[in-house]
Amino acid sequence: MWLSRFWVLLGIVGVMAGCGGEPVAPEPVEPTPGLTAFVGARIIDGTGNAAIENGVLVVRDGRLEAVGSADTTAVPADATQVDLAGRTIMPGMVNAHGHVNNIRGLETTDFNEEQVLHQLGLYARYGVTTVFSLGGDSEASVAVRDRDNESTSLDHARLFVAGNIVTGPTPDDARQQVNAVADSGADVVKIRVDDNLGSGTKMTPETYQAVIDTSHERGLKLTAHMYYLEDAIGLLEAGADLLAHSVRDQAVNDELITLLRNSGVCYCPTLMREVSTFVYESRPEWFDDPFFTRETSADVIAALDSEEWRARSSAPGPQTYKAQLEVAKENVKALSDAGIPIAMGTDTGPAARFQGYFEHGELALMVEAGLTPMQAIVASTYDAARCLEVDADLGSLEAGKWADFMVMGENPLDDIAHTTTLEAVYVAGNAVPGV
């Protein structure tokens, strides 16, 4: 194992003792608990700054004490050292739109704290160290979140919750639902403004205005599921705080870009959500990827590699999403070029939307859409944290923030697929087991 712990020696080797000229062994320094220096790696700090070669990352009691090059950053004599020469470090990914729920494999299960921790562990083993669960959360989710808050002993992903999705249908109903979500201790509010390709009833502007106003009165940000350009514009005019999916019906226009720019609202593409709807029309290549199969049972793969799922994925709805994925990719590129902050999200959590693995696919799709690897990394770390106002503690490798980071064998700036060369993940400076 390339991780190793060793004593840090104090003094100068070769100091001579007495007239006999015999060397005196330097006195060992006792390592200070909770103080670790990760040395030798390339460091991508998440902000978009150039990578630091031969970097030093000092962690004390779960937080970053220093980050810099070996030439300028001192390693404390009493720090336990971890040699990461030849590796690349980047912040743990922040998923601005995931779900922690009652799905295990493809089936429902009890929604208790054990289930929440299971899913947070799964996310973390893939390098996703913070998850905003946008709807369908439980009391167990809130309990885990509250227990984890400020903990220095975490070994799974951090969690923020939206509680129950607000559905209306009337403004009065919606206000009551928002207040119930706020009283439950949720971090954000989530609504859906979508007719599911014409098969359902869409929330009215009057109702979503009531949701947004009440959310803001309660001090909560409003995250909005949407599909159509018209609705994205309406939601921004009403004061929404995050567009939690792509515009998929047509190209984004100057009106939307101006609204996003003037409001500072971020855009969360969730490209892998579209992939999940149609990809099982044939056997996906990733079914044979060890990075996928290490966390997915053969039974789940067999169930998805079946005529039943092929028929589902070949239906008109999924095939529409397949076509509109190309529009979504063009739109994320256009918005990124316009300077709109992109927050990585995947909508993982429902059955066949694989937590952790799909986040790496999201990065690949953003690059396929035209973003650079650095832009995709920033979208999945610092910008995602900033968009949801948790960047004081998370999203980048800067002094004072939590020590949440990934260690990769290869450099993702050379090829974004190298995020899958994951060798270790740390949350609050603690190694996530099972990576």
C-alpha cells in the first residue's frame, strides 16, 4: 500500500558526538494526533487556479491548515506524513442535485439511518463528499445530517436536505407545505415545474411564486426542477435560486442568460439524468467497467440487461430525452461561455441512477459538451459549493476549510476520465474505507 505513516525526525542527520566522531541518532518527534501532512502530489485546489506541483496539504483536526508547494509550505515536524508522489489531489465532489432515499439496488427498502449512511458511504467511495439531496428526504436524513455537522470523525459524504418536494397545487397549499419543510429543518426547498412531456399537470406561476416567496421568508433557497426554456425564465423572474436541471426543449437565449447573470443564479445540468432514461435500450459499456462493478451487484446488472428494461428505455418518453440530451449539452456550453456558473448535479438516487459512478459520467459529459477538464472540476467542486452557499467550508482546498479531497493515480486535467483512477478519498481528513 502506497500510504505509509512514519516518524518525522528532528535535527540534522550526521551531527557528530564528542571527540569520538560517532554520529548521534536524531531524537524522534512524537506525531501529534489529528495532524497529517500529505506531500508530493499535484494539487488541483478547485478554484480554477493552476495546479500546484509537488504540493503539501496539511490537515489539523479535520480542517486544512496549509496548502501550497513544497518550496513554500512547511511540513510541521510533529505531523504524520502521507507520501503521495506521482498522484493528483482535487477537492471531493459536491453534488448540487442528488437524492438520498429508500432505494437499495433497484428495490425499495426501509428509510432509516442505516440506509442513509449506506448511501452516503457509497457516494464517498466514488469521491462525492457532499450531497444536496433535493427531495424525498426523511427524519433519518435530518438526524444524520445534524449528527455529522462539525464532526471531525466523518468517513462518509456530508448531507444537506430539501425535505418533501413542495407540490401545491394551490398557492395556499404550497405555503403550508413550505412551512412544513422549513419546520422539518430542511436546508433548501425543492419544487417541480414540469408536465413530464405533456403527461402531467405543471405547477402554475401563481403557485411557484407563492413557494418562492414563502421559502425566502423562511430563509431558505429555492431549487427548481424544470424542463422548458419558458419555465426557466419564469422561475428566474419569480426569484428562484437554482435551476436544478437543463433547459432541454430548445436553445437558451439572451433573455435567460441576462436573467442568470443579473441574479447570480447557477445552472445545474444533470446530464446523466437524461442518460439514465434511455441508456438501457442496449447493454451499456460500463456494465463491464470494474470502477462500476465494484459497487454494483451482478443481480442488478442482470436485471437492467433485460428485455423489460430495454423496452422501458426504448419507449417514446426516454427516446425524447435521448434526443434532448444533445440540446442540454449545447446549452451548458453556451451558458458556461457566457460566464454563468455551472453546478454539477446528477439527480442520482432513483433506481438505475447510480450514486457515485454517475458523477464521474457527468464530468465526462460536461467535457464532451465543450467544457475543459478544469471547468468541469470547478463546476463539481468550488462552484457547486458556492452556488449553494456552503463554500465557506467546502468545495476547494484552501486553509480553514474541511479536508475533503480525492487522490487519483492520474491527472484529470490531462483527461477527465482520470477521475476514475481513484485511489483514496478523505472526509474531514479521514480515509473513507473501501476505496
